[in-house]
Amino acid sequence: MTADEAAAFLSQERTVICATNGADGYPHLMPLWFVVRDGELWSWTFAKSQKVRNLERDPRATLQVEAGTDYPELRGVMLKADVTIHRDTDGVAGIGLELFERYAPGDGGELSDDVRAMVHAQAPKRVALQFRERSRVTWDHRKLPADVY
């Protein structure tokens, strides 16, 4: 994928699989909702989660967003990233609001006061994760000649 194609793909897809390095040497894989800010993926999660403990020990992650069911339609983006954990409650709430604006059902309108209050109530228990891309791999099997598969 070109950079523009990858950006469009990330804006359409809804879940990123985040792999962190577990203390036992095994990868720890977890799905996350995400937003893209200035070309970087951001998410939030509970501060006491295993992925945060892993990132406190080793601030590297691999992210994968993929789509497609059959081989000729598979496409995706894999990012190796350095992760910054943000703990400022206002900043964490800001990411939470962006996530709910992106994922809330409806017409993409303004978030209700109840949702805003819920995000602000959760923010002290959460952290924001900023994924700074180090390298990228993309694929789009829709571009392959039909005789490949």
C-alpha cells in the first residue's frame, strides 16, 4: 500500500491488535480501539492492565490492523512502534473522547453528556498509549494478479 492507501485503510478499520513483550518471553496480544493523530496511532487502556505493565518494562510494541476473509482480499498494516505511556488525566480523557466520537453508534454527532461524564470518570484509571512508528509493512492482495492465488 502507498502511504495514502495505508492512511485510508487505518481510518476505515476499527481494531488494532497490539503485541507487547511479556515478562515470560511470550508476546501478549490484545485488541484495542484506536484513533490516528498526526499520523500516529493512539489508544487508551486501564493503567493496571498487563499490556501497560509490559510496556513499562519494555516500551516496544508491534501493531497489526488487517481486513479480508478470502486470500485475494487480504490487506493490512503492521507497525513496529515505540510506545509512550501518557498518564495526565486531561490528556487521557481527550483520547477517550476521541475514541468514543469515532466508535459511538449513531450519526457521528456530538457525544452525549452521559458519555462525556463516563469518559472523564474513567480517565483517572486509564492511560493513553502513543505509538511512534519505527517501521511499517503493508500488504494488499487485491493488487495481486489473479494467477497468484
